[in-house]
Amino acid sequence: MESPLLHAVLHHPWEQLRWQLFVIAGTLILALLAGVWLERPSRQADGWRGAIRAALGRGVGLPAVAVLLLQLVRHGSPVLLKAPLLKLTLPVLAVWLLVRVASRVAYRMFPGNEAMRLLARGMNWLAWIGLLLYLTGALPEIIEALDAFSVHIGSQRLTGWTMLRGAVSITITLVLALWLSSRLEGRLLASPLEINLRLVLSRLIRAGIFLVALLVALQMVGIDLTVLGVFGGALGVGLGLGLQRIAANYVSGFVILLERSLRVGDNVRLDTFQGKILDIKTRYTLVRSSGGTESIVPNEMLISNRIENLSYTDPNVWLSTTVSVGYGSDLDAVLTQIRDTVLTVPRVLHEPAPSAVLSNFGADGLEITIGYWIADPENGTLNIRGAINLAVWHALKAANVEIPFPQRVLHWGPEQGPNGAGAKGGQPLPETLIPGGAEISHTEGT
């Protein structure tokens, strides 16, 4: 079994096939040279051998130029237009180009994803198997068998072949749309526009490209677009019954991006969770804390709940710590020394300047609250607080400033009389100082 095209090639005189082979070889050589010039890895390779290997690798320049050149050559003469070997070579080059484009998109969009690599390989095998079936003539019989199976959606009749063609067309167009949208998003995100505007435009561009690709794919297979009315009605019912929360999250995502109440890079506090916004998706927002924990917050929650944006108008954040000094300390000199010490700690801003104030008269000493500003809370707040505490400790220790701690006196004896003496009126033993500052008073027992 063989197709008419393959039959014409096999039964064509060898003398006429010879010059067709020369045309194909010349086309491939020119396409190879053009592919080496078009592909960036080929231009950056060392030596002409490395450039050719790069062009023959996963590049799309060689098959794309080969298809274009062969089409131009065929239409250059009526004899070449009817040449069977050139007709046979054209679908082979087209499948080669399709396989290269699918592989390039899969590897670029999903680097390191083994599932996508397997899917791309499966699509490549299906494309070559389809070409083999076409050349052997078995494809018409398979199409006829698939056409015998049909379903009716309203007034539209869908056959198995139509659905298969639609699935392949939709897959190809969506892969191309995915590649195109990723390239446009990369260019857009690198532009000097405001970050929220870039995100909104990238989301709208991706949605628009996918919608156009889907409509084009359905038109390519001959499906009437009115059948989408059934799907649209079902989608509307689903949104009304069970998908309203998902729809609310999507709408909330665009509201957040458009009103710019939250932006990528802002430091926010959600209930007890505080972190930096890494990305604002159409359904959720990704927040990462200084400890490395990432929180996925639905966008509807950001709209309906109270959110503290620590860097909405000013990225600087105020932090504080507390230290106690003895009541006999020279308070004015201590406050000045603490302020000067805090200024020497990295990450502490000089403007606004740090402050040190007497905040409380404690039971054991004078409590001083140290306030300071930092501009990078995403780098952590515990580490900067620890550095300030350590610097203040060294400064007060070097100045012989007393840092008080609780002290207690414990009276220890077997029995206590009315006047606090032992049962025999014994004299208390010398007081003993134990670690921590507590004093133990021993009382002589019986």
C-alpha cells in the first residue's frame, strides 16, 4: 500500500529524480548556511563544526529556511512545481519544522520538566507516524474509519476525524500561543513601565493570545463557533453555583493590579504572617517571609480583609528593642552613648536617626527603648535586632554602666518563731550569694 505521491516517486525515471535530488541537496545546504547565521548558539560556537552541530541540533532556522526555499524553488518553474520528489520532500520538511518548534517551546517554557519533555517526544513521534501513514497510503483508510464515528451537538455534526484534527490543531496553536506570549511577556516585563501595569498587560496579552488561538483552531477544523454557546451557558451556570469564589479571586487579582494598592516587592502583614510580595497572579498572591516560608494568599482575601502594607508610601520600617540600666546611672550620657552605638550597626538608617528614650521606671532598673529604621526588612529583622543588642551590651559594659537583674533574699530554716528566729532562738548563719544574684540566709535549726 502506498500513496499516489509515493507511487509517482517510485515509478519516476531515475534521470529525472537525479536533478530533483540535486535541487533538494542545494536547498538543504543553503538552509544550513542560513540556519547557522540565524541561530545564536551557532554564531557563538567555536569553529565551523560546532556551528553546524548547533544548527543541526534543536534549532528551527534550518527546517524553516528549508521549507521556505523549497516552496520558492517549486513555484519558480511549472516543471519543478509538478516534480513528485519535491512534493514528497515538502511535507517531510514541514513535519521536521513542527517537531523542532514544539521541542524548542517545551524546553524553553518548562526547563528541567521531565513530564513536558516526554510529552514533546510523544508529539514528535505522533507527527512522524502521521507522516508515515500519509506516505504509505494508510491514512485515508484511517480517516474514513474515524469519519464513520460521529456525534451531534445541536445542529453540528462532529466526526472522530474532526475531533482528532481539532485536538491536534488546538495543541499546535496553543503551543505556538504559549511561546509567543512568553516572548512578549519577557519583553514587556523588561520594559520601564510600572510593575503592576506590566503584570496587567502581560496577563491580558496571554489571555487574548490564547483566546485567538483557540478560535483559530476551531475555525481550522470547521467547527461552527455557535456550538460554544452551550459551553458558555454551562460555564455561566458553574460560575453562578460553585465557581464564584474562583471568579472572585480572578477579578480581585486584576483589581489589585489596577488600583496598585499592593505591588510586587511590598512588605505586608497578613494577620500574624509578615513578608514580601514576590508575585501577584490572577488567582493568588505569593508572599515570602524573612524566614523563607512562602504563603499563597487568595486575592479575594486581600480585597476583603485588612492588610498592613509596611512599604506602601515608604519602604523604611521602624523597629525597637529594650535595655535596662541601674538607677544610679548618668542617664543623659547613657542615652547619648546608646544612640551613637546604634548608628555604627550596618543596615541602620542615619536618616531618620535612631532614638533612645526612657520608657519606664522598672522594678529593677530604668527601661530604655531603642528605636531605629531599616530600609530592607526582607533581609530579616531578628538579625539586625540581635546585632544592636550585642553592640549596646559591649558599649555599656565598656562604660561600666550597670545592667540590673532581679535579686531575691531567701530565709532558710526548719522552723520560724514569731520573730523570724529558729525554735531555739539560734542566730542566722552568714548570708550566701548564689549565681543569679539571689541571697540565701541560713537559720540554725534544732
